[in-house]
Amino acid sequence: METIRIQTEFIKLDSLLKLAGLVETGGEAKILIQEGNVQVNGETCTMRGKKLRPGDTVTLDGRSLTIGQGR
């Protein structure tokens, strides 16, 4: 599992997918999220603006990411 560290209190789901390199564009992220291809903490999430905080886990296409705080 890969850890993506953020410097802010939260990051939105679509932004995280771009930051992690799982998608190339916000439009691609929007489609994948709306189609129910993304899980947050083990549950399907269709809200692209979902706020993710340190400790949350995101899964897309079998690849899991954990949100961490700081560098």
C-alpha cells in the first residue's frame, strides 16, 4: 500500500487520484468516481468532492493508497 502525504487538513477525492497519478485529468477522475470504481475506506464512493483526511484509504483498480500527514 502506497502512502500519499498531504500538507493540508484534507484533500478531495478527485484531487487525490490526480496527485497519486492514478488518473491524468480531473475529467477521468470524475468518470471513474461516478461509475463507482473507487472505494474509500472499503466502501464505494461516488462523491468526487469527498474530503479525505490522514488515515483514510482509497482503492482504485486494485491499487490502494493511504493518506498520511506531512512530508
